[in-house]
Amino acid sequence: MKQGQFEQLYQEQWIRAEQLIHQLEDPKLERVESKELAEFARLYRRLCHYHALARERHYSSYLVDRLGDLVIRGHQQLYRRKQPLLHAFLKFITTDFPRLVRREQGYVWVATALLYLPGLALFFATLWQPDLVYTMMSPEQVTSFEGMYDPENKVVGEAREATTNWQMFGFYISNNIGVSFRTFATGLVWGLGSIFFLVYNGLVFGAVAGHLVNLGYNDTFFTFVVGHGSFELTAIAIAGAAGLKLGYHLLRPGNHTRLESLKRAGKVAIQLMYGVIVMLVIAAFIEAFWSSSNVLPAAQKYLAGAILWAVVIAYLTLGGRRFREP
Amino acid sequence: MICDIHLSLETPEGAVLPLAPAGIGVRIMAFMIDFLIKTVVTMIIYVVLAFLGRMGIGLALILAFLLEWFYSVYFEVWHQGRTPGKKNFRIRVVNDDGSPVTFGPSLLRNLLRVVDFLPLAYVAGCIASISNRQFKRLGDLVAGTLVVYDAEPMTQPDFDIKGRMPVPADFTTDEQRALLAFAERSKRLSPERQSELAAILQPLLGTKEPVIAIKQMANSMVGR
């Protein structure tokens, strides 16, 4: 068949297909009805056929390219994935995320150890040798931490007024989630970045805690951190675990190529990060609006902190499990 | 468009998708535009919201955070793989299989910018993307994504010559395609260059006007 004949015979279908594709591409245009969608799927299949024919018969590259372009654009629309976002999100939070954390618990335990053990060691070391706090931060930073948790303050944490809570909420969101993103991403560097951030954050926390205990600021400091710490520290550990997973799969790809192994690890790791983001938003909320309140007695804050820790642990260990009927 | 690194992907329908991966230069320029937009918008956010006091600063911090990390994700997922910078240079992000980029891979490739940025100014990303045939930076490699050129809008080629001439029967299909491609490209060549190229075939065609002859053969090939 000559190219001209071929064009004449099927031109109409191509024009119709292009029209439908254009309508699907641009959300501002009229919505495509379900009957037309069925037509689009049929037309797309035929387009692939015409494209293959045109190539095989060595028609002019103008025609082949034009059909090829339509095939690409049609492919983009046909294979566009849409899902009810809210439902998928709720299912992820209630079942999939805790299950995922349990499935990847090896990484989570290692990351937890990297976050807590060096920090705890430095905490006790600082109790024993108070000057050790200066290994982690400058004297100015130490003074500023002392100012934040001085029991003389009406409010703990950073100096605050009522509306400051909002400012701090914004700060915690951008700072903490940013830290978790970096902790995760740098895991790609053979896991080294994640290890560094986990250990470093643990050490700073240990040094500050030890120093404030030395000063006798126990209550102001621990009542402040106990509440949101449950969500925040756990989330940072999981972000580190996701980064370690990337690094480990780069170093030990097993039966896959390194690239394939990384891709597979990336798919799982990014899901861990969804959960981390949610946990850190909750943590920022608690930190900005509850941890800083100095109205509540210390005992109550410790109790609430214990409950929050229990909630996080129960969520991660029990969430998404199917219990058998007795 | 660079043509010699075309990538062919096969769809479930058995059709072959021709994709042209975008090179490092055009991606850097697209990045510059996005970076400029982000910076200007962030500055505007801070200036405007500073009037709202501390609550405004809190809001500005959150917005700036979203802009820093989720600007690209938003445009890639909800605007057909194109951030404003990419749109400007007619490139877009797709998954490895040519399908539109989805949320997970988009977030992953954008979080991993942190590593591509190392040790400074995207050096790692640049080295990675000139080390593989598809110009993938580290984030693209792990997330399984790819930046490709949009197809250029096509216009019906016109060979501006009337009449037909039969193609010599001993021309192979590849040779026939070369003739056709010449006729299609002739709009972008100067008349002198056209005669220069066509003159190569003079001995084979044996006519005085090889340019016209080739175009007439093209006419008969497309059946016009």
C-alpha cells in the first residue's frame, strides 16, 4: 500500500485519537466520558498497530514520527495511575507502614543503636566529666541551651509567647523533616551519611542532656523532650534505617546488579519515608503546642510522655497485625 | 535534538516508544530556572508573611520548606512530569518504562538531590549523568526515572516539487529512506547545500537536476 493511500484510509482515526489524547492531557478541558475512554483504549491499540505498520513498510519518517508521537502521548495517558489518595493513605498509615517497619526491623534496630548508644555513652561521660559537653558544641551554643531550659523561665524550650507556638511549629516542621530527609538520602553514600547523622544527633542530644542534668535542670529538660521524643526520635531512627538499606544494597547487591538492587531498595525505603514524614508532623505538633507548656505539673508531663512512648511502640509492634479469632 | 542516543522501549502493545533522553546542559538550564523561581517565591513569602508576626513566620517556614523539597514533586506528578523550568526547555520526567512519573519515584529522586549535590554544586550528579547513556543522575538511577525530550511539534513536510519519478529498482530500503529523509529535511537546508548533497548521487541518478529528481522520487514513494 502506498503511503498516501494509507494516510487517506486511517487519517480520521488518527485525528480522533489525537483529539482524545489532547483532552485527557489537559485537565482544564472537558472531562472525557467513560464511553469515550473505551473508545480511546481501542484507538490507542490501533495506533500502535498503525505505527508498527508504518515503520515496517518504511513510510516517510514524518508519518512514522507523527504516529510514534501519538503512541507516546497515548501511552502516557493510558498508563497513568490514579488511585483514591485518601483511602490509600489511611490504609498505609493503619496497616502497611507498621508492617513495613517490622519487615525491615534489622535496619531499624541498627539505626536505633547508632542513634542511642553513642548518645547514652556521651551522656554518662558528661555526667562524669562535665567539660565533655564542649566536644560537641561551642560555649555560645551551650549558654543558649542553658537559657532555654532554665527552671526560672515561665516557658521552656525557646523563649515564647502565645503566638510563638506557631512559629516554632513551622521551625520544627522544616528543621526536623529536613534533617530526616538528609539522614535518609546520604545513606546512598555506602550508608556513611546515615551513620554520621544518626551518631551525630545522638551525641548532641547526649551531651546536652548530660550537661543540663549537671546543672540540675532535669525537670525542665526531660519534661520538654519526653512527649515529642517518642515520635521524633523513632522517626529519625526509621529515616536512618531507610538510608542504611540503600547503602547496604549498594554494598551487597546479592544476585542482582548493583543498580537493580538499589532500585529495589529505593522502592521500599521511600515508603518508610512516607511514614517518617507523618510521624515528624505529629512530633512537631506535640513539640510546639504541648511540650513547651509549663502550666502542667512535671508528673503529668512524664505520664503523658510515657503514654506517647507506649503508643508509638504499640503502633509499630502491633499495627497491621491480623489477630486470629479465639 | 540529539538523535543518536535515542532509547527504544517496548510497550505491552508491542509498539516501540522512541524516547530521547535529555542531556546535562539542558537539564542544568532547566534547573537554573526552577532555582530562580523557588528563590524569588521564597523571598516573597518571607517578606509578605513577616507582616503577620510570629504566626506568619511559622507559616513562611512551612511554605519555604514545602517549596524546597516538594516543588519538583508537585509539578512532576501533577503536571505531566514538567516543572516550569523543564517545561520551558520541553523536557519532562518519566519512569524507566516510559510511563508518567508517579509520586514515589518522584519523591525519591528529589530527596536524593542531597546526594547529587555532594560535595558541592551538584558535582556528584553531573559526574553520574555523564557516566551513563541516559544521562541519569544518582536520584534517577535509584528511583528508576529518566528525563526525556518532548517530541517536537511536527508540520506536514512539503517537498515543493510537483511530479513523480520512479525509484530505481535496485535501491535498498535503507537507501530509499535516505532519499525520503533528504526530501523531508530539505526545508532546513540552503539550496546550495541541497545541490551539494544531491550531487553525490549524480552518477547514480544520471540526471542534470539531482535535487529535483530526488524530491520527485520522494513524492512517488509517499504516493503524493
